[in-house]
Amino acid sequence: MSAIECDELLYNSVEPPQGGGSSVIPLVKVRLGPAGTNMTNGGTNWTQKNVFNSTVINQGGFTVSTSEITVPEDGIYYCYANVGYIESTTQDSSYRWTVWHRWVVDGSAQPEEARGSYCRDASGQYTASTSLATMYQLNQGSTLRLQFYHGTGFNGNDCTLLDFSHALVYKIAE
């Protein structure tokens, strides 16, 4: 296998920028939470959860609130979310649960969904996670939100967010 080496990666530039600097690739990484946020929503409807908790990296001018991420410029963006869940161990031990998530772009739910493997209390499995990676053509000011679906329809279940959950969005092309 061969390797390609480079000493500088330029973004949005044909010629090297003046003054020796380089442009910043727009990217944002956000922790989801807070941990313990209840993800149960009745199981029959997709529900937006305000889970954008703390920004870990923000380069290129993203705006982040608890409910949404706003992109800084037009382009094709890679959008990724990894969400971990834990179920209360006090629930019915025969119950099987799963939670899904999907991106919402400018108020429109997208067709891609992350569907988690179910957990069953009786087997001692109380945690699960879902991951979704996709790309969208976005415009400056476009908003990204997350919706969740408690796929089994059981209302009494206490399924909450784990603290390793995060979202990552970055521009990959014009």
C-alpha cells in the first residue's frame, strides 16, 4: 500500500493564501446531553430533543444552540451523530426497547434513520447506541436538528442519554 504525504492542506484556495495562513475547514463537534436526558417519547411519534449540549470544536463559524446547529456557508456537509442510551433497570424485565434518531434539515425530516439494536432487561443488557452518517447539500444559515423515536411504543420506559453521545458536522465540498 502506498501513502501520500503533504505538508499543508488548503481549503477554498487555488493559490496559497497571502501571509502564510490557510483557510479553516468549517467543522463542529458537539457533545449531546446532558447525560440522563429522557429519550422516551411515547413511541409513536418522532420528537425533537434539545440535546446539543457543549461545543467541543467549532471552527469556521457554526452557531450552536441546544436545539440546532446553523451552518456558516454553502456546501456539501458530512453529518454524523452517535447516540448512546441506557434503560432504567427497574422496568419490566421482559421489555425490549430501541431508540432511533434522524437529522432534520431546515425543518424537514430526512429519510435516513439510525435504528438501534434492541436491549432486553432480562438478558442484562441495559445500554445501546445508534450512529448515523450522511451528507447533505446545505446553504449558509441552514439548520440541523435531531429527532428521536422510541420504536416500541411503550410509554412507561425510562430510556436516557449516555454522556459519550456526540454530533460532528463538517464541510467536505462546495
